Amino acid sequence: MILRHDYGTPIPTGAVVREVPASTAPFPGVTVEAGDGLCLRVSLSPDDIIWGLGETVRGINKRGHLYRSWNSDEFSHREDRASLYGSHNFVIFSGPEKLFGLFIDDPGLITWDLAFTHENEAVITLPELGQSVYYLTGASPAELCRQLRELTGPSYLPPKWAFGYIQSRWGYASAEDARRVVKNHRERHIPLDGLSMDIDYMDGYRDFTWDEALIPDLAALSAELKETHVRLVPIIDAGIKQEPGFGVYDEGHEKDCFVRKADGEEFSAGVWPGLSAFPDFLRPEVRAWFGEKYQRLIRCGVEGFWNDMNEPALFYTPEKLAELREQAAALLEKDAPLPEWEKLKQPSSELPNNMEDYRRFYHRLQGKTYRHDRVHNIYGSHMTQAAAESFAAFRPDHRYLLFARASSIGAHRYGGVWQGDNSSWWSHLGLNLRMMPSLSMAGFLYTGADIGGFSCDTTGDLLLRWLEVALFSPLMRNHSALGTREQEAYRFERWEDMRNILTVRYALIPYIYSEFMQAALGNGLLFRPLGFDYPEDDTARRVEDQVLFGHGVMLAPVLEQNARGRHVYLPEDMLLIRFRSGEDFDLEALEAGHHWVEAQLNEVPVFVRRGSVLPLAAPAESVDELNFTDLTPVGWVDSGAELRTPWYDDDGVSTHPSLAENLRQISIRAEGDTVEAYCPGLTLHTDCLMVE
Ligand code: GLC
């Protein structure tokens, strides 16, 4: 059941698609104080867990830290940060006496003190009124997530090829770079489906252009790479170079598409191309104008994009720069004992993403004007919406790949997200894994982190373990920053192990796709905390480094440097599949309880519940070449029982696939030495089933 309260006049964020009438019935377990702002308090028993908040730092259980909904350009995001790139205002309180969810539909700042100040209290504060708060109750946490999705709409559907491996690097600039990277993968038989193009492909970082000296014929390049089953995935940034004579800018300026300051002047801030103007994505006509621009690249055969810098990130504004110059000059003149460099350090650190700058410009939304800071968190989502609406208009029957950096709930209908600028740190492996269930809860099923780490130099062992961690992530992209060690798999001594792990991924793609589509079309979860399925098992509820995936799979990858295995908690009997490649793995039946599981650097342990199966395809080097109908289910099957598991497949590109029409059942029956597996349209091999 969903209850809605309105406080003030709610700002239309676009997050909700199903009308729930406002009510005055109390929210049991929540104390609400509404004045100038809003404060929600929940008292916690020692055993209560708080799940949710999507893309944030720290644990799967969010209890014990202070978080802020404020989309932030957090380069090298660290554990002490309160915000990352997305604001996903949904939490679930779960404990012996409680189970409810809160979704706060507000586009501005929210502070979540989740037992940070007081051990046994959660306090959620919003500085201003103008929001709807939804209170969700149901039989299970998964049911609450389903309700959220019914309220906010279904998750975005990527094309099938987008489940393949994508190689990326800030620095690939030319057609030659693209060809070289693809060739290096293909020559070594390292699977590959996509090549991300970062800002360097553009002409002077101008959106919707490319440098024709470096890429003389984009359409020819795209066609040539598609011949080898690789698609280009260019980046598009939020800011448009503010340069008279640049067609996109001139047009946007003439059509009044950019945000303005209080005095009516066009707002400008420095980002990659230098001073830039920012489209007011909150207006439908601006979305239509900006969205249409993607078609220039689509007409060259591009089928996927990543939207970046859409918090929006602001490196500086001319106003702030002038203020800081004055401040610095005053400091330098002061006869303080500080050395010069120290005096200048503070002012320069205030330059990027300054809150005062976010208060300098305005948006128009459904006939009203809002200062940016009041609607900050929905800016990026509306950029994603602009792209998605344009794709749908251009080719309504075709799925495009789209993922973005900044997001809020609502954007999950239009695209996926990547988890932003992480670092080549072992701690960020764990963070990657922990964000997967939280993002699933918020509706973002198509997600993943920069494999290998974005900033800092990666190492061969870290990259290999990261590929293992990302084995089931729908978005599986290796991306790194300019100036860091080059981190394509083929650069490392262990490249063959990396290739082998990627063959596991490709063997799994039919299963991952089947689970993804069932979750997306059925408003279900792809990744879940263990506590969702084992509510009575307090050990499982508190596990932070294992997650559930789809029907029947539990992931417990190795997250520590130099470790040759790890401790795993099994809430029930499971089959351990220790993968070395898509065709080389061993099976071990394990009973419920605590285990030390060996996993050498080139091995990844995957667990399948007794009575479930993991159907594998023969590995291929691209999704196009995978055979989705010839599968080998791997699992632990009870003799005498019939195992049934739902199986989904479709053409991988149609925009409105039917769950009912594309869902089949795999059924497996084992009796003594005879094992029979059946599913209409599939050839199933039974030699990797363990019968007991
Ligand atoms: C931002 C993005 C990163 C990209 C870089 C250059 O930092 O998060 O992925 O490589 O900009 O475009």
C-alpha cells in the first residue's frame, strides 16, 4: 500500500507516473514536523537495517552515516563523502517490528542522518517545503521496491549488445585509436562489443561535433567497426561551448534554450570546452531541441551514448573566479605568517561546484521559475530524458544504449547510470559491489562502475579481480582517466586470465539478459541484499560483501589484494561454481554455513542455490555471435524433483517486448542416472548438472 503526503506545493519532478491521491493518514513509525522545511524522524531498534539511497558511499546497510541528496561531481569519491553523482531518495526500514519504505519526491537538497548523530534515530531533513512523500508498506522489501517501480515507472531497456564488454579510456581520440584498440582485442580473442569515445573525439569539446582531422568519416568508421561486431559509444556533455559561430550554441541561444541569471543574462561556467552555456533541460522544448542533436551521430550509425557532466559539474564561473581573485589578493597582502601557497590553497579549492554558483541561475518548469539549487537533482535526469525521447522519436522500434553520470529516480525509465569517477583502489571494488543492490532498488538496473578504476594507476591483479566483480554487472565497461596507466586488458601480463574471465561473462550473457529483462519488465530487482531473501537469518541480513542476483545466484567475489580466497556465508545449501573460463570450471556442493572458499587470482566463485540452475552459452567474442538457444545449465538438482526456472529471450532491440510472450520455462527432471532438460526452442545439455 502507498500513502502520499504533500508538503507545500510539490515541485513537478517527473519522477512519478502513477497518481496516488494525497492523504492525511499518518505514516506509522514516522514523526513528521513540517515548518519552513520538513523533518522526518524514525526511531530505530538496535536490529533495524536501512536499505536504499542508490548511488552512495559505504555499506549496503546505510545505517550509521550521514548522506546528502545533492548530485555532486565527486572526482575520486571517498568514504567520507556525503553525496555522489545521483540522488535516489528511497529508503527501506526493516527490522523485527518494522518494514516500510519512504520515497521523497523532491528535486533539491535532502540530508539523511541515518543514525549518525543518534545511534537509534534516523532524521531526514529538507530545508524547504514543496514535495510529496510516499510511505510504502508491503509483505517484503522486494515488494516495496516493486511498488516504487509501479509508482515511478518501468526501468530502461538497453539493447542486447550492451551486455557485452565495453572498452573505454579518456584519451582515445582518433579513428586510428579506435581501430587499434579493437584490433588488439580481436587479435587476442578478447571479447568486445563496444568502444566508448571520450571528449577527445569532439572538435574542441563541442557537443555533437567530431574532430574531422582525427575522424575523417565517422559513418565509415562506425560501419567498419560494426563489421567486427563493435559499436561506438560517444560521450555527450551537458555544457555547450559558449562560442558565437558554433552552430549548436548559436541555435540554442537564438531559441532561448539556455539557463539565465536573475538579470536575464545567459549563465556561463567553465567546463571542458571552456566557458559554456547550459540547456534548460527541464523545459520540453529544450529537451526536444537538444535531443534532436544526437541524431547527427545516430545518422552515422551510432547506437549508444553516455551523458556526462550533468550534475551539472561547474569547474568555475567568471563571477566566482573574480571573487576568489580578490580574496586571494587580500590574503596575499595580509601580513599573516602563512606561506603564499597556503594562502592561495583555500580560495582555489572553492572554485569547482560551488553552492553560490548553483544559486546564480534559473529554470522554467511548468510555467514557474525555480532557482537552480531548488531543482538541482533533476537536471541530469532531464538531460537523459532529452536523449531518450529523441531516440524514441527517431526510431521508435529500436533500443539505444544510454547511460549517464548524474541521475535521480525517474531517470531509470530513460537510461542507466555508471557509478562515476572511482579510483583504482581495492576499497572501490567493494563499493562497486555494494552499490549494485542499492541502485537496483531505485530502479537503475543497467549499471556498473569503471572497471579497473578511473583515477590512479591500476595493477594487473586489481583489474583481473575487478573483471570478476563485474561479471554480472549489466554495464561492463573498463574506463580510465587521462594520464593514468593504460588499462586495456591486453596491456597486462595476465591478459589471458582476463580474457578467460571475459569468456565467463559471455557464457553468462543469455542468463544475465534473461534475468535483466524479467526484472525490468516485471518491476523486479536484479541485485538484492541477502536480507531480502533471508529475512529470518540475521547473519545473512548483515552480510555486506555478498549479493544475490536474479533467480538463484549469489555472488561473493574476492575483494582483497593478494587474497587467494575468501570467507563466504551460505544461508542455504548451494553449489559453488569456480570459474576459470566460460568452459573451464569446477563444481562443489556446499552446505549452509560458513566456508573458506579458495579462489586464485584467475578464479571467480559463483554460487547457485540448490534447486536452481545457471544456463551457460558457448562463449563468443561478441553478443552478435552468441548462440542464445544452445545452453548448458549448471546446477545442483534434487533427484526425483522437477526443477523449473523462468527463461526470457527476445530479439534484443525491440522497444516494447512482451514479458508474457517471451517468457518460457526451463524444466529439469532428474531420476537416478537419467536427467532430462526441456524448454521450447532451446537445446539443453545436461552434462553439468549435479544430481543428488
Ligand atoms: C568526467 C567523467 C569521466 C570522463 C571525464 C572526461 O570526469 O566522469 O568518465 O572520462 O570526465 O570526459
